[in-house]
Amino acid sequence: MVNFKEPNLTTFLKEYWQKKPLVIRGALPDFINPVSPDELAGLALEEDMESRIVFETTNTPTQWHLKRGPFQESLFSTLPDTHWTLLVQGVDRVIPEVYALLTHFDFIPQWRLDDVMISYATQYGSVGPHYDNYDVFLYQAKGRRKWALTSKNCTPENYIPNLELRIMKEFDTEQEIILEEGDMLYLPPHIGHYGVSLSDQCMTYSFGYRSYQGQEVWDSLGDFLSEKNLFKSLYCDPDWSAQQGTSEIKKPAWQQAKQLLQHLIDDELIMKSWFGCFATRLDQQAEQQLALPLDEEDWVDMPVFINELKENDMVRDASCRFAYLMEEHTATLHLYINGCEWETEGVSEDLLLLIANNRFISSDELKPFLCREQNQMFLYDLWKLQWLQFLNDA
């Protein structure tokens, strides 16, 4: 758990989350950096990792340059001594020790998490003044970094045009912060921030959380309705007796369309099912990094699988996204995995909660559920997909 002091966790969630920045000193007391600078550079060489390097030239005015990975190893020996930053996305999906760090942030629903990005910066390295559309915890894992913050002019119009990077033209600093090793800065969406490395080796872990723009939500709902062949209701005309101009769209006409859509929005069954799928969908990089299902020849018989469960701990695939929803009146649990609703009839509710709420599951936690056939098949199916893996094999 993050080491909240003053304010405490309850106050943070009520007064800071998605509202205003917060510095948390000594945020992860037992943290041991699981990724060295060389290992991070190694990840940036891989095809299935999203990586980039941001360069800053000290001309007047400052110029920013972006180079996207994957990189050749020889590139790193040609880089200057200062003013550049390497960033690698989705490190939690490939480094188990980084994945394990996410348990510190379970006070926010797991399905809200996007990924963990790790950056390495040389002296004065930066990605420039910018703002994001998501919540992020910026943990100082190595070295020191100075942050300037602003709430002003955080709009698309304030970005430098014709630049691949999003760099704010005007940045009116309202607050300056220096993060020492072990400190963490929380930033809500639309807070401008400008971080500059104060060390020769500066590493920052960015625990980023998804944000949903209205258009994205609307598009997703439309796709869901099409896939499920739902919402076939017809538009009904209003009373045309007051119509005068033959091409005029009068208020009752568009109100009928609004009413048609409102009936959809008010359908809780559809909305809940859609949102569970929407909240657990995978982005393109996560889909690429998702474990491949086992080939049929690699399956073991159920008795062998059950014996393995009794002896070995399990871990969810780091790219997987689990969520569940409880029906208020029937207490029925609906499970969603990777953008789909999962069939769970006959599966113990406590087992579903155990799998959905925990990234790591011990054999002792699973043993009480193994006497029911539906529970066995549920675990077996997830294992065949490799969405649930034996910890020793992960």
C-alpha cells in the first residue's frame, strides 16, 4: 500500500483524486528498483514494446525531437551526455516484479489502470511541458527530478503546432517540487507538468490510469450494440399537424430521437453489460503482449491439472483485465475479462471474487474450491488460455 501520511488515504480519495496534485514523501518504503537502466534500454530494443526517446536541444528557442523504437543497441553509444529521456510503456506486462508493484495501488479499481511506464533520463533530461488526459502517480525510483506544475492554459490550443510531441507553448508555473528518491507525485488530468532530471541517472515510474472521453464512450456503446444485435427500436414520428415549412425540423422531431436514445440509456441491463466489456477491453499493445493460448497438445488431463493447483501458486497474465459487477436485487455476479462477459454459471462466487480481485493466488487459497466441478472447469479454461498461469511457469 502507498504510504499515505497526511493526508491519509480517505482524504486523498475525497479531496485529491481527479482534483488536485499531491506529493507523497517516502511513498513506497520497501521499494527495490526491479529494472536497471541497462535492462530498460534492453526492453527498448524489442519489437513488441512501445518505446521512444525525447531529445532537447539547448538552442534558443528550445527544440524538441522524438525518436520511436524499437532501437538498435548501437544507438545508445551515440547519445549525448545530457538532455535526453528514454521512455518504455507497458513494463508491468513483461517484468513480473513491476507487475507486483501494482498491488500498492489497489485502492483504485484495477480496471482503471492503464499501464506502468518507466523513464530513464540523463542530466536535464525532460519530455517537455505538457498535460495529460489521465491520472498518474509519478514515482521517483532513482535520482532526483524537479517538477513545475500549472493549471493554466491546459488546452489543445496551447500546444506547439506541427510538432510530433505535445509541448505547451505557454507554461505559467504555479508550483515547483523536487522529488527525492522514494517520493511520488500524484497528478490528476489536465494539470500541466514539466519534469527535469537533476541527476546523471534519473528513473521515474509512471503508474497511469485510463480516462474516458465522451466520444470514446459513445463509439464503444455503438459497437457493443452492433455486436450484440441490440437496440432495434424504431424512431417514431411526432404529430405533424402543426408542421408549416415542409423541410423544417421542429422541436418534437428531434425530441423523439432524444427519447429513443434515452430509453437505451435507461436500460440498466444493457448499460451494465456494455460497461463491463468497455472497462476491461485491451488496447493494441496489451493485445499484442497477451499470452498465447496453450496448444492442445500441451493440455494436461483435469486430474493432473488439479494436482498442480494443489501444489503451485497461480498468477494472472499481466496483460489481462478483470472486473465484476454485482446485481443489486439478485446478488448475481457478472464477470468480465478482456472486453467480454464470462460464463460463470455454477462457479462459486467467492472463487470469482478471489480471481478478479487478486493478481497472485496461492494454492492454499484455491484448495477449498477444487471439490466443485464447475470451479475446476473455470480454472482449467483460464489456464488453457494462459490468462491464469502457474507462477513457476510465468
